[in-house]
Amino acid sequence: MLNEVLLTFAQWLGAQQWSIGLHESFYMYNWIETTHVLTLTVFLGMLFVIDLRMLGLALTNVPASKIAERLDVPMMIGFTVMIITGFLLFYAIPVRTTQSVWFRLKVILLIVAGINAWIFRNRMKAAKPTWDNDPRPPKNVRIGAGLSLSLWIAIIFAGRAIAYDWFDCGQDHTDFINWAAGCVVDTAG
Amino acid sequence: MDVMSFFTWLEGSALGQMAKSYGGVYAMAQTVHLASMALLGGTVLVTDLRLLNVALTDVPSNVVADGAHKWFKVALTIILISGIFMVAGVAMKAYYNAFYWAKMAALATGIVFVFAVKRPLLKKDHSQIPGWVLKMTAVASLTVWFSVAACGRWIGFS
């Protein structure tokens, strides 16, 4: 039922003039994708530096909270542009993307990474006075940072894999893959 | 061996065949390449934004530049290794792609700039260097690394 609703929505979205225009525009689509990847570098670049500090592997002579707080603004600027361009990329190719295993996995991983970031941030704020100047933060902070790094690398992989047709609907896949991709039987051929 | 012969050999090599035959491995190499590109971008941005007095202004720029440079070298090494694997799978396509050569030119410029200009300069006490020199270095650095990333993305479109 949910998959039918999602597909109907994606088909409606894909029929919009702007969606078709974006999909068929060589330069516009490519510039949006380029911007998506470049702002991913800004967002993830900042995040990686923060995570490496929280792991006790980089800039250990600078208080951890200072690194996290000062890099927050450029990181969130990168994140905002990355999310906007990500929505535009989805808007340009909604039907195939909705039925992509990798896109679905990416969305789940993004939610998990968001929850991890929220927990991580609260934990850091609460414990700031006790370990802020330590070169090597406590174990639970290091676990949070390691999880953040792993999740974002998995998100990059899922995003990269969307371009591949390995599990596209309409091919001879197992029931699990068809379920995970949300393939709707009527449109799978 | 001329350049074209090298690219022909590379595509036919075991590395090239592996990159061609295993899509999953190729996608993983792309992931590693992108993640290390993000790390490299992070280290460059942190240093350059500090030199431009935009971020981490309450941390000495020497400290930021030294700390970031260690991870810049790690990221660059991983980028080069994963990049060689990636190009091996599509060597002839890359050979005839203008953006591939633009990226290589920008990358070579970036590496020379970092190790021959930026790093020797930033190793010195920053208080002894005129502010405009530090700012110009940051602008040049951001420009060259932006060019590398943008050309790299455009390879796939042309």
C-alpha cells in the first residue's frame, strides 16, 4: 500500500513540467549534481575534522568543543545546500529513485546519522567541562564519532550506488530485493 | 612508452580488468575516493578559512595549519591510490576526456602549490608573515582545490 502511494506521488512529481525540464537539461542537472558533491565536501569535510578531533586523532591541542562549535556554521551551510540540491536531484528523477534500494537505504542511514549526531551533540555538551581539553576524549564520545564516520561513508556508498542499475525494478530479483526496492508489480515490467 | 600506450596497457592490466569486472568493488573505490576527497576538502577549508579569519579565529593559525596538514597528506594518499584504481577501469575513456586532463593538471598544480608554496610558507611563524600574503595563499588554495573537485565531477558528464 505504502509503495503504491509513494509511486503515485513520484509519478505525479515526475510529470511536472519543472521535473521534466530539470531531467532533460544537461547543464542544469549536472551543475546541481556537481554542487551536491562539492557541498558534500564542505559538510563532510567539516564533520570529518570534528569526528577526528573527537576520536583524539586530529588537532588534539585544541579544545574539542572549540573545534565542534566553530566549525558548526560552515558545516551547516554545506549541509543546507547539500539537502536542497539532493531534493532537486530526486525531483528530476522521482520514479526510478523512489524504487531504488540504495536511495531507500540512504534515507534510512541519513535518519540514523541524524539521531547519532543529536545524541552525540547532547553528550558532548553535558560532559564538556570534564574532558574538553583532553587530547583523547572518553570512550562513549569516541564511539559516537566512529559511528558518525562509518555512517557517512555508508551514506556516500549508497548515494554512489543509486547510479547503478544492479537492483532496478523489472529485473529478475529475489522477493526480498523487490520488497526492499518497493517495486510495484504493475509497473515493474 | 607514450601516454596513449600507457593508458592502453593500464586498461588491459589486472588492475584494469578488476575495476571493469567488479562493479561493487568499483563503487567501493568511488566511495573511498569521495570520502577522502571530503577529508581533503575539510583540511583545506579549515586551514584556508582560518587564514581568511572566517573560522576558528580564536585558535592560532599555526596550530590549525599544522594539525590539518597531517590529515591532508593522508587524504591525498588515499585519493591517489583509489584514483589510480578508478582510472584503470576506464583508462581509454579517460584518455580521450578533456576534463580528465583538466583535473590532472589542476591536481598537479594543487600538489605542487601545497608542497612547494603553501606548506613551506605556513611552517613559519604566521605573525611574521603579512596578512595579505596569508589571505592570498588561502584564496589560491581554495581556487585550485575547487577546480580539482569540479573537473573531477565533470569527467562523468562528458
